[in-house]
Amino acid sequence: MTGTLTLWSGRSDGQSCAVDLDVLSAEEQRRFSAFHDPVRAAHFAAAHAQVRRHLGRLLGMEPWEIRFARHPCAGCGRVRHGRPYIQYPETTWEFSLSRCGPRWLCAAANGIRVGVDLERVRATDHGTLAAGVLSEHEREHLRGAARESRNTEFMRCWTRKEAVVKASGIGVEADLRTVGVQPWSRIAKVNHRVPGHDIGAWLVLDLPPVEDYCSAFAVQSTPQSIQELSLLFGGEESVHPTG
């Protein structure tokens, strides 16, 4: 993507690399050292190092100079799982990172909220999980899908919802049943508002599948983001209000 929206992705080979560790912050290095599994540690370091390199090029600075922090969660007020942001340098760029196994996905947007989620498609107990995270219309969509595609359709809904709540800043505090993401639409306009913020409309879409992974991208709905997504993904008729 170009312009106000930028998307990066990658895959770790599971091998720790000194050049990756060198660009991480002290906190990121502590998190790396806390992993008991060296492969998972390598995945973590590779993803965070690559994101720093991409953001460094975007911001015109060295990757190790960037400082990250978190906003208070829009649901509970705790900082620990709040929306991450670039603390230094001062910038209007927002970003969101998602990791799953060796793969990672990161989106950045200039002046507007953004969120991404990446998950591996796997066998799921739809009967138990769907009731807790899907709306009635989404459950109908899942029941109408071919049996062999239901795991993928469930994860499409899940990643779309996670991308939206990451962008809004409420994260794990959200009732996902109330975040209707229209899996039957390529690009959906989602109504979702969190306490303390006046943003209530988001655009969400699936990203092209890679191997057995499913991913989604959400961005604050503005005339500029609607225009850019429409140009990138097939026309304004692809952007629908939530039904």
C-alpha cells in the first residue's frame, strides 16, 4: 500500500540473529530473554526488529532510536494491554502489529487509527466459540458455509473483529458479538464506538491468504481512507455499511 496506509509482513526462520537483537529496546530484549522456547524467541525478535526497520525508514531515523508506549485501554484504563503508539519521535503515524507463529503482519496509517490481526486457520469448536464472539448474522453466515470452509470462515470473522478492536483501543475488553464485521463483504464498514472516543466507524477487509493463515486489516473510516481502499481493492461499491 502507498499514501496514508502502509502494510508490511514477513516470516521468521526461527533462528536468533544478533543484528535483530541489536535494534531492540531494553524492554524488548527482556521479553526476548523471557521465552523458554528459543524458536518462539527468535520469531519475536525477528518481527519486532523488522517492524522497527520499516518504521525507521518511514520516519527517517535509525530503528533502535524509536520508542514505543501504550495508551490506556479504552475499556478498563490499564496501560498493559492498551493500544501501542510511537512515543518518539513525535509523529502522526499510527501502527499495529500482529504475530502468529513464524509470521507477522504490521500496518501503519498517517493520522488515522489502524489495526491488524493474523491467525492460523485451525479446527475450531464453532458451537462453543461462535455463541460467545459472533453476532446472529455472522452465525447464520457460518452455518451456511460449506463444512470444509467453516474453520476459515470463523477465522475470517475473528481476525476482522480483532483488527477493529485493536484499532479502537479496547482490545480484550470488547464484547466481540457487538462488533459486526460482515464476512460476506470484501470490505465492510463497521459501527463500533468505545468509551472516551468519538470514532464510531471503521473499514475492515481480509488480506490475501498466505499458506494456512488468515488476516484482516481495519482502519478508521474517513473520506480519505474510503477513497484509498476503494482504489486499492476494487471500487467504491465494495465499501458497504453494516447491515
